[in-house]
Amino acid sequence: MGAGRTISQEAFEEVVKENIDDLDMDPDEALQDAIETLTLQGVDLSGIVKCIPGVTSASDNPVIRLLEDLKISDTGSMDDDGKAVLLDQLLVLCSCDSKKSSEFTSVAVRNGGIAILCSLCSGLHGRGSEKSLVLALCNLHTLLKDIQSTEDFRNCDGPKIIVDVLKESSHDIKQLDSGFSVVAAAATGNEVVKELFMDLKIDEFILETMKGPLKGHIQSLYDAVRVLLTPDDNRVLVSQVFGYSRRFFKIGVANVLVDAIHDNLRSNCLVSICIALRAVSVNDEICRSISEYGGIDATLICIDDSGEIGNKAMAKACCSLLSKLAGSDSNKNAIVQKGGLDRLIKLSSRFSDDPSVLQEIMSIICTLSLRSPENAARAVEAGVGDMAILAMQKFTSAYQMQKQCCLMIRNLVVRNVENRSILLGLGIEKLIRRAKSSHESCNDAASAALRDFGFDDYK
């Protein structure tokens, strides 16, 4: 739903009726005028059924009809097969990728869909009603798209209901997958929902599931970790997720995630596993511990593998994880000693046509070179200069990559005089100046790079 002023269904219909009765508009004109006028006034019409009083009715909307039937079914007047039919119909209406499905989703949320589905989940779990329960969870996941829907979820005790469902479903992959999808959707952008899940000790259940027989097969499990540990609620000044990350680490989630990387090199879950581990890696202690447990080795293997199979998403996720682990000074040397620079250059050649992957590679090298002239020298020896030149020449409009390249170059030369002459000899100066003049976002990074080359006209 939008963030503007709200209006009730009844008030909307009254505006349409007044247009017909008082302004003598024909019904279609009255409806269109009401929509346009209210929209101009900043009224949020999402979830409002655009009907004409006396001609059509909000109750004719298929979503509202289904919600009413589901509400009745929750009283025990319908068997589980009947509920499954209704839930499947609702899912079809709300989940197809179209403007109409977005409207249906808004209608469902505005008309109590979250509460109805939570109540159904509460009644269905533990009764052997797998099909109906999974469909109810899938519908919840579909409806949880904004702060209004996640607040509805919170207000109807959704977190406790879902945690209870998950604990009852510990050996059912479909229920676990759909249940953790709800956790991820409900916690997105809502700090209070994250807190409620953590109060219910969902971290301990997540660890238990990661160690269980279905480990490595439930992608939404790792997505839930990522969301729970992401500070994405703009309404709060200070997020609690840093503390949650440390809780996950203390109970052993980081090590289990490292094991999961080793065990799932070609799995569809690998990207989500890497992103989850990155979310746990919030301080130097955790990053060092992950390295000691073999996290750097596992990540470098994944980087090699992503290049061999040409998996861009995997390459970016692994590079992002390695960059986070490299934030610990003790890990920088470990990465270099394990051949990390050569492996990154090899990866860059495999994805030389993709600036988004090159940007991630540059980010790692930037971190590895920070406060380390030795690593900076090794990076240039490995061929980072040539990679930077080719990338800046080829992707002139990729401003984020251009900026990251300037940041990397700055770290390569700030404490290493030899690198300055090498990179200038390759022609890097004109490329930095071009990035500076072409992209406003590159200005500071490019100026810093030029300054550390020793140019007086760096501003």
C-alpha cells in the first residue's frame, strides 16, 4: 500500500455516488473522476475496489469473495480439501506477475487477508493438512509486501503462529520452505517483527534446521537469516540486527554456514548461503573465526567454481562475502597467501563482459590493499592494473564500477610509490579524469586517486 492519506471503501463509493447524483455524471465518468480527484489529493487508493454504487459492488470482487469464504471455512464448516481449493484460487489471483495481481494483493491486505490467513495457519498446523497449510503460507508470503501488511501480521500474532508452524513441520520440506519464506517476507523492513522472531528464539530453530536432514535444500531458510540480520527499517534510528548477528555467531551458525558452502557448491541455495554468512560477519572477531574454520578456503573454491560454470550470481555473492571477510586485517594476508589475487584476476577474465562482477572483484582488491603496500604490490603484479584499464575503457557508462575502480586504484598507490609509475605508464590518469568529469558520483573517489598519484590539479 502507498504512504498517502487513506479512505474507506464506503467513503470512496460515496464520492462516486455524489458525482452521479449531484454532478449528473454518467457512472463510468463518475468513477474515473473520483479516482483522478482523490489521487490528485494524495489519497491512497490501493486496495479500494473501484466499483460503481448501484451498478457493481465491492463484494463482487473475486478476492473479497474468497476471503469471505475462507473466513467461513475457518469456523470448521469446510473440510481441508475445500480450503485448499479456495487458497489455491486466491494464490493464483495474487501471485501472477501483473498489474491486476498487485491490485488483488492490495485488496486482500486491506480487507483482512493477513489475519484470515494467520488464523488458518494456526488452525491447520499439526493436523496433517499439509496441502492447505502450504497454500496458506504461500498466500501469506505473497501478501506480505509492505509495512502495512507486515504490521497486520504483527498485530495478529503472526510471528508466534509461524514459529509454531515451523516447529511442527521440522521434517516437512514444503512446509519449512514456505514457512521460512513467510519469516523473510514478514521481517523485511520491519524492525519490530524481527525482534519478535528473535524473542521467540527463531535463531535456535534455524540452527537446528541447518543441521538437520533437510540442510542445504531450503533456500528460504538462508533468506530468512539474511533478512533478520539486515537493518532495513527506515523508521528506526538504531537497529538491533548487529546484536542478532552476534547471537547467530555465538550459537554456531557461522560454522554451519561454512560447512553448507562446502556441501552445496552446485546447489541453488549457494548464493543465499553466501549472503547469509556475509550477514553474520559483522565484526573482526567473527570474520577471523570464520577464516580459522575454513571460510576463506570455502569462498575461494566457490569463486573458482563460479568462473568455471559462468554463474554470475554466484560470483557476485562469493566476491561480496570475501570482501566482507577481508575487512579483518589478519584475513587479508590469508587471502593473498592462498592465491586469492590470482584467482580474482582469473575470475575477472571469465566475466570481462559484466561490469557488476568486475565491480565486486575491485571491491575485494580495494579492501585487500587498504593499509597494505605489500598486498597492493602483489595486486599490481597479478595484473590488476591491466584489468582496471580494460574495464574503465570498456564500460564508460558503468558509473558504480568506475567509482569502485577509482577507489581501488587509490588504495593501490597511496602507500606504494612503485605502483604509481606502473599504473601511470599504463595510461590510468586519463581514464580517472574521464570518470571524474563524466560521473558526479565518481568525483570524490577520482579526486582522491589523482591526489595520491601526486597531481596538484586533483580537484
